[in-house]
Amino acid sequence: MAVRVGVLGATGAVGQRLIQLLEPHPEFEIAALTASESSAGKTYGQAAKWRVNSPIPDDIAEMTVTATEPEAVPDDVDLLFSSLPSSVGAEVEPTFCEDGYVVSSNSSNSRMADDVPLVIPEVNAEHLDLLEVQRDERGWDGALVKNPNCSTITFVPTLAALAEFGLETVHVATLQAVSGAGYDGVTSMEIIDNAIPYIGSEEDKLETESRKLLGEFDGASLTHDEVEVAASCNRIPTIDGHLENVWVETEDPLSVEDAKTAMREYPSLDLRSSPDQFIHVFDDPDRPQPRMDRTLGDGMAIAAGGHRESTFGLQYNCLSHNTIRGAAGASVLNGELLLENGYL
Amino acid sequence: MAVRVGVLGATGAVGQRLIQLLEPHPEFEIAALTASESSAGKTYGQAAKWRVNSPIPDDIAEMTVTATEPEAVPDDVDLLFSSLPSSVGAEVEPTFCEDGYVVSSNSSNSRMADDVPLVIPEVNAEHLDLLEVQRDERGWDGALVKNPNCSTITFVPTLAALAEFGLETVHVATLQAVSGAGYDGVTSMEIIDNAIPYIGSEEDKLETESRKLLGEFDGASLTHDEVEVAASCNRIPTIDGHLENVWVETEDPLSVEDAKTAMREYPSLDLRSSPDQFIHVFDDPDRPQPRMDRTLGDGMAIAAGGHRESTFGLQYNCLSHNTIRGAAGASVLNGELLLENGYL
Amino acid sequence: MAVRVGVLGATGAVGQRLIQLLEPHPEFEIAALTASESSAGKTYGQAAKWRVNSPIPDDIAEMTVTATEPEAVPDDVDLLFSSLPSSVGAEVEPTFCEDGYVVSSNSSNSRMADDVPLVIPEVNAEHLDLLEVQRDERGWDGALVKNPNCSTITFVPTLAALAEFGLETVHVATLQAVSGAGYDGVTSMEIIDNAIPYIGSEEDKLETESRKLLGEFDGASLTHDEVEVAASCNRIPTIDGHLENVWVETEDPLSVEDAKTAMREYPSLDLRSSPDQFIHVFDDPDRPQPRMDRTLGDGMAIAAGGHRESTFGLQYNCLSHNTIRGAAGASVLNGELLLENGYL
Amino acid sequence: MAVRVGVLGATGAVGQRLIQLLEPHPEFEIAALTASESSAGKTYGQAAKWRVNSPIPDDIAEMTVTATEPEAVPDDVDLLFSSLPSSVGAEVEPTFCEDGYVVSSNSSNSRMADDVPLVIPEVNAEHLDLLEVQRDERGWDGALVKNPNCSTITFVPTLAALAEFGLETVHVATLQAVSGAGYDGVTSMEIIDNAIPYIGSEEDKLETESRKLLGEFDGASLTHDEVEVAASCNRIPTIDGHLENVWVETEDPLSVEDAKTAMREYPSLDLRSSPDQFIHVFDDPDRPQPRMDRTLGDGMAIAAGGHRESTFGLQYNCLSHNTIRGAAGASVLNGELLLENGYL
């Protein structure tokens, strides 16, 4: 029997992707859609300007949107997917958790909190048990789990694959798609025939979230990894797909072939949304490319290529679909992990 | 009285920009236009598909294009600007130099040769005197001077400005415009809603040309600088303007303010095509941007911004107009330097 | 048992789409891939630069490409899909037909020939029987059927839906995607931040092919329809999806609601590649849009919207996926029609 | 001595273009900048996010922005350029006119009012004298003159050039740049790899403003022309430059050569911002193109090309720079006309 789920912030860009992924999902059944006060009471079809390129499902269009507050969500809903603006998320997510809901959240608030697991299932599923600590400390019946920022999700799996060589330093430059900023985040006047070498507070996310994701959880507390990361973030005129240039220096010697093999063999999981092949490694030096490769594994795979011995350590490029693997799909995958691990 | 000049490879993208810059130039007078065999004998208007966004000058349109060989160029022409494909340049540029012509070339062939000066006038004008060595060794009446690759020209001036702090390591990721590949270099199917993380042999150019440009000439030979450079190059959907993310580590401490001051105060020259302000430094973290800032100083300035203390050393972004400062304008500026220094 | 088929011109843009559509097709089995002399003898993986955004199927990659001539194609192949350049098609397609092959061709040659059926199955399936005339006249065992140009396919179905009102005049302006010109047809320098109000001989195709498609076949000969069509064609910076603005004047009064109903109710077919809904009609005035709506019906549907009473008659917009419904998918659908009608 | 002028709505996209054009203008001196309440009291540098691609002039950056009300504007200012949102313009423009200010407005409000001249100086300068009627009727010391919508300005000059042949019907399809919607008007998610076949109320503007512009003023009242116009409007991914496809049917026979000659010879004016050549006519069928031709005559010229005998009458394409000739430059030109005709 399917778990009844809700989407907090259902009308936004990630909310729409969540609905697109959850509606056909055999383990989940959408039972609640919330949005801001101004949308509450409307049907979803009225409240949302649907912009995903598959038609809005009829039954979803007819659901009534509620306010984003625990009282408005049916009690038999067990799992909430949250794509709220971070300021809203910071305020309301804890009220849902107190009320007993398990929240799988894409919002950036609380990602770095000591007792909040930040999870990419293939990379650090074992961090999920930090929820025991969280429940103890906060006295929650519910739980709050986060997925990282879309630009972090893109390169951390490739680092995880190389961790056995002893990660020391990482430089990463990102070429990020406009969808990462939401539907209204980047105007056309800003980006056509242009690039913007700045995304507010993004560089910090790559630098800190990566260390938490690669850290060790000993059953009681989490120690962040010591790899040092420097990030430079750019917005470019692509719709979907974040491309990243990475240089990594390791303790142990790391050849191009070692790196490709480690990435290719890095295991995927058995979760329903896991791709068969987690990291696709290209031999062709001009791949991966956003438009060509973002839909690998239905948008849930990571692509890597261009491996080359650099002046400093190893250099390569990686890519993921920022609104699927990097946002909505990441939250759904965490939901599947919560289900498998008995948290629902 | 104006120096009579010619353009080798006049029908291509850089050739057209050269004509656009040379036609109104008070010190130079266009007296020869060469192209491939198939164009020889046609008027320039017939031979070239003019694609610069100012109308083709009437007198240029009516000039007869000749083959690219010394016999086809009038003897009273003193200076040749070359934008030939590098394989052609490698073959024919020396024949012009033997024949007494001075060649200011944008083509990539011979850039790293020991006796060929590779020059950005504001950075290493003194390297020009390597021409004495060149003439001695090769027995040429003419001379061959090169400007670097467009992606190299963008970041080397900012490094030159920081050289006093002792350059140690540089990581540079480039976001390059399609015009850098010539009119037919990148198809629309390849680049719309996409990015390509690879430009053939480009990374090597940034890594090696930068060391030559920053090197020391002692009157007899040139010693390359020891700064270690790692480059990662990307093509993005912009028309003009290469944007670069740079991380630099220095021997001496280098603050954000030190770096900005050093760049702002890095001197320009008195050459006719020199911009008043060589390096424009932005305080606004989201600048420079290609479409907004590529025409600073009529396309001959460098722009920099986003200075930030990084996990490793200092981080910033820089930009230049790749077909003006990075190609045609670079060759013209070298021509002006040759004139000023008595090589014509 | 699947019909064994071949693809003539398999390495080009439409050829790759054909393979993408045919490879999983239950009624067809790919048994031959042809290309130009220079590719013959190579594996398809070597010969083609695969640029469709799904991975190249392994068994296809390993097939050997042959020259485009009847002797090179196995005899047990019954049906050939042709996406040859029209000058090549004009030369070699008849040789295949003489040799007994049935050819479903997307190439523009012979489309207007009196004895060559030009078919959109949902619109004029009955024209297929012109093949009897063709075989009689030409003495062929094989047969040649054509699908129209991608820009013609987009608007003709909507006209067919309105035919009962008596079509008199049509003005159509097209906004066409770059993929319509093939992989190398439009350079990035030509189209980024730009539009080109001209596509060679395209306007003529819309004006004449539409009259043939809407014409009447009496069992012996085909009479073209008398609707008068004026077309103006533009290339814009989109990857896939031709959008068209149409004004139509009819003999009988035609209201917005009449037109929308006629289009919505225009029947689809039972062929395997037919979409469930042939023409999708939008009420939202800003639809259809290329990126949002080109994949309706897996790229085989037509979308229409923006219906409005104009100063002259009725005005609306329509859209189709130019490389699926407008090219490769159109040929496959004609292949399915040939199979159903016993021509194989 | 320069006329002191002000800009109403100075911080928006057209406001910034107005400042860019007025700042170096020898006949006008910027003495007032107004914006919404929230900007009043700030310096212009603080209030405006400057996005024109030439640096903000220092003296402008330091001017204090005032509220948009007559009391806030110095009395010695004679002429106001207005680029207010039309709802605001409808409210405040009359209060300025009552107070004695002459207003040259780009806002769409009141364009179709009987006593408000709608003027393209090269086309219908004589309509300006409608201001006598306006002052009589409204009892204003000031005056209100309008320029048409950017998409109207593009094609009406070409119709004016053909008027002698007796205009009967016009179909026009537009391909409009994103800047026409203002800085935030079109998001990047809406337009990259896409086109939008709808611009709210735009089609009506082309259909009605054109008839007013081509109408006759007999000294007392204005009779609109009887040409019938049908418009279809599209937004495409270009930054600047509206391209339009036109079909025109005329009473008298109109050949391609007649049309090209009439356009080429259509006179420009002696006003300071008038281009030397008003309508540039291209013989090359693929011109004009937005990125290539929008800056002809410093963005004040009209470009036309692709003339062809159509199924119905004559067909051609035209282009203008929508934020210069189509908006800010149009208002400045009307200001120059007001000055020349003694209205200041």
C-alpha cells in the first residue's frame, strides 16, 4: 500500500517537478499540496502556472491547495516533501516535525545543523541514523532530512568515488543552468548572450556541504571531512543541467584510469529512483554536455568525463540534472531511503 | 604618412575584425588582402561573407583579393597582419618574413618558438627585442611577432598585475564565446541550451603561453616564468567575450584590496589602440559579464571582479573581448608597438 | 515477424532520429545502414557522430555501414527509409525502386511529381494508392512515397481540419528550429541573439506541398487543392519545434469555437506511431510553445492555440516537432501505412 | 542654450536608454529624474540597477531622484520624456501637462485619444499640430505627444513608403526581442530554446496605431487610414531588435523594384537624431537580421529586405531597434520635433 505524501511549496519549480515524479510513483500517493496563503483554497490547476513539459495530471489539477501549516495537512499523511523558500522552510518545517511528520526537504535551511542528516543515498545513506540523535534532542515524533544543493550533488558523488585515494584539495568551477534559480530567478535580459560569474551564497554551499556529506557518523555525532574545497559559481544560458570543472589532489597517486574505474564502479542502490548506473563515465573528452547528457538515468545519474592529468593532480568534468537529481529527485530518493530504513 | 599594411587571411572572422579596426586607423593603410586560392582574383566583396555588424567599407569591398604568397603582395607594403589557419600560417608566414615583411600574427603556429616574441604590449613589450635574436638566427629582413591565444590574453594581464606578490599556482576555468572558434567553428545544434567542456588544445595554450608572457628577456634569451598554471576550458552560448574564473596562490600575502589596487593601477600604454584604463575592476560581485562588459575600452580593456579570499589564496573573475583584445585588436596593437619601436 | 528495413543516409540528423525511432519498433528491424562512400565499411559507431540525446544502441553501433546503392543492401530488406540530401536522393532513390525496394523518403526530391504520393497518413492516406499509377508508369517493382517538408507538416493538418469550411486563402509565417537545417546547417554565430528571415526554397514548399496534400485523388490522377497559400519563413534560436502563425479565410463562416472543435475532433489513426490525440488544442493564448509542447504524443502530435478572430478570417498558431513528426517520424508513419495497406 | 528636460520613470529599461541618449545630447540637458515613491530621495546611482552596456555617467549617478509629480520637478524644466508604466502614465501625465510641461511619452496610455498626436516624425510630423486642438480642448499650457509601440514603429515607415500605391490589406507577423518587455518582462525559463506566440494586447496596437499614424490631419481633426491590418505577435530569444514579416496588397500594381525604390528614397529628416538613411534596403534575401542590423543609423534606422512577389501582393521583412528607434529614441526624436516646431 502506498505511503500518503504531501508536497510543501507545491506550486514552485521544484514543487512541480516533485509532482511530476511522485504522481506515477508506486510507493507514494499524493494526498496534500500546500502553498502560500494566497493560493490556499484554490485548485492546484488554478494556483500553479504549470511549466513542466508533460501535461499536468488531471487528478492533481483538481486537488485543493492548502496553507503550509500542520493543521491543514491530513493526519494520515506520513511523509512531506518540502521545496519551500529557505526562510519559510526554516520557520515551518520544524512545526511539521513536531507534529509527527517526516519531512524530506530540498530547502537550504538547516542543512548544516549538527543533528540534521544531509544525505545523498548512494554516498552517505548511513548518515540517516543521525535522525535518532535528532529525535532525542528535539523531542520530535517526526524527522527532518535534507538533500544538498544542486551544485553540491553534482560533484560530491565523484569525490566519494575517489575518497579511497585520500582527498586533499578540490577546486571546482560551476556552469549552472537557469532552472536552478527557479522560474523567475534569472531574467532573459540577464542571461541571453551572457554569463553571470556569481550566484549568491552558492560557493559557500559547495565548500561546506561537501565536507559534511563526506564526513563520518559514528552513531552519535558527525565529523566533517577535512578535504579543502574552493568553488567558483557561474550562471550560463542553459535550461537544465549543471556542469562542473573539477581539479582534485589526493594523498595517493591517482591516474586517469584509476579515477575512471573508481567512478564507473561506484555502486548505485536498489531504491526505486536509483539509476542502474550511478556515474556514467565518458571517454570522449567533450562530454558530458548539459543538453545531451542531463537525462541519463531519467535525470538521476551523474555524468563524468574529460579526465586528464593536470598541472595539479587530476582534472575532470561532471554533470547532473539540477532539478531532478539535484532537487526534486534527490528529495524523492531520500523519501525512498526513509521508507526502506523504517522511518515511515 | 600611413604605413601600408596587408591582411593575410582577410576573409575569415578575425580577418574581418582586422579590416574593421584597420580601415579607420590613422597610422595604417590597407593595401593588400590575401585569402585562399579559390578567392584570389575576386573582389573582397565577392570573396568574403561580411558578418561584422558594421557595413563593409566601400573601398575595401572593391579591393582585389590575392593569393597568400609574397609575390602577390605589393613591395611597398611593410606590415602584414596574419589571421591564417595555423597550419597555413606555419607554412607561409616564414616565406613573407624572408621576403622582408614584418608580420604581426594572431595564428597559433610558432607562438612557443624560442626566438619568436609572444607579446601583450602592456605586459611584456620588452620581449619585442627578441626580434634581434630572431633576425640574427634566421637571416630574415622581416620579422615575426605573435600575440597569444584569446583565452590567454584574458587572464595574463591580471596575473602580471599580481606578479609583485610572487605568483605560485594558478587554476583557471574559462567560459568562452563561440566567436573564438571562427564563424563555422561551433554549430547551433552543438551549443544552444548547452555547454561544451572541451576546446581542443586550448588548455595547453593557457598553461604554456602564460609562462612565456610572464617570463624574463635578458637581451639574449627568454626564460619562462615558473608559475604553475592549470586550465579547464568550456564553450558556452555567448557570441563574444571570454569570461574566466581564476584562483591564484602567491608567495606573499595577497588581500582582496591589494589585488584590486594592483589591477586598477596596472598601467596602460600610449599606443593608439590602448584603452585609457587597461584593467577595469568592479566592486559589484556579479561583474564582469560578457554582454555587459566586453566593449569596455572599445573592446581593448580587461575587466575583473568578484575578488574574494578563497580556501586557497585569492579568487576572482576576468573578461576580455575575444575577437578584439583577444585576436584582431591584439595584432593591431602589436603592429603599433612595432611601429613605435622602429621595426617598420 | 518484423519487416527488415534499411536507412539510406543513416549518419545525418534525420538518419539518427530514424534509428532512434526504428530500433525499438516492434514491426521493423534495422538490417541495413547506408551512407556516403567515405563511411562505407566502417561500423556505424565509427561513421556517425551520434548526437541524439539517448545513447546509441550497442547493436546499431556495431553494424557495418554500406554505400548507398542497391547492390550493397541485402535482398531480404523490404523497406528503406531515406533521409538523403535531395540531390543524392534524386539520383539513387529510383535505382532502389527499380530494384524492388519500397522507399519511404523524407528527401525533398520528387515530392511534387505527379505519380509520387506525398502523404501525411492522418490527412491523405488515400493518396497512397497513387503507387498503382506509379508502378504502372515506371515499371517498378518497388515504390516511392514521400512525406512533406517539416514546415508543411506543421500547418497542413490544421488546414485539413478546417477544409469543410471551404479554404480560400492562407497566410503562414514560420518560426523554425535550427535542427531543421541538419547538424551543421546553422552556425551558432548566425543564430544566437538573432533570427534569419529566410530559408532557401522553404516558402515555396509550404505553398505548393500543401495544395498537393489537400488535393483529391480519383484513382487515376491527383488534383491539387485550390487554396492559395503565402508563406514567410524564419529561422530562430530554438533546437526543435517549428511554430507557425496562420491566418485562414474560408468560404463559410468560421468561428473560433468551430475551428477549435474541428481541430480537436480531427481523427488520429491506429498506426503504431500515431498519437492518441492528433491535434492538441490549447485555450491558453500563449501556447503552443516549442520547448513546452514539441514532445506531445512523443513528438508525433500537432499542437494548436491562440485562435482569434482576425481582421481577415481566423488566426491561430500551430506547432510540431520538426525532426520527429516533421521528418523521421513522418517517414516511419508512412512506412507503417505502407505495411498496413499491403505494399510490403 | 540647451532645453532643460526631465525623465519620468527614469529607472526602468526605457528610462535608462533615455538617459543614455539624452546625456550627450547637445540640445537637451537632464535636469530631473523621477521614479516611484520608493526611489524618491535616493541618488540615481542607488535607485537604478544600471543595465545599459555603457557605464552610467557620473553626474547622472549623483542626481537625486524625485517622486513622479509636478511639484517635485523644477519649474525651469520645459520638456519631459515619459516611460512610465501605462497605468501610472494615464494618471500622472495629464497633471504634468496641466502644470505647463510638454510631455513626449513612450507610454501606451492615451495613444489612441482623438486629440493626442501619435507621431513618427519621418512619417506624420504634420500630426503634431493636433496639439493646438489638444490645448484648446483641455485648456493645457503643456502638451502631450506620443510615439507608437515598438512593434508599430518597425513596419509603419515601410507602409508609409508604399502609401502612394494605395494600401489595402496588410498581414504582419512579428518576431520580437525580450527587451521589449522590460528588464523583468520575460524570464529566461520562458524563452531559452523557445518562442512565445503571444504578447498581451500587442496585436491590437499594430492594427490600430498604424491606421492612426497613416491618417490625415486636416487642421481640425484626424481621420484614420482605411488600410486593414492583421497582426500576429511572437516573442523570441533575441535581446534587441524586432523583426517583422509583412504582406501588403495595394490598389495599384506594386513590383519588387517599385517597393525597394520607394523605401530607399523615403526621406529622412534634419532632426539631430534622424539617421542619414531612414530605410536601409537589403538585396540579400536573408537580411535584415536583428543582431546584424539593429544598430544601423545608431539604432534609429529601419531596415528592410526579402522583397518578393507573394501569392497575395508583395512580401518583405523589416526590422528596427526596439528600445532605441522603437522607444527611447522615438521619444527623443519627438522631443526634437517639438523643439523645431516651436512647442517648447
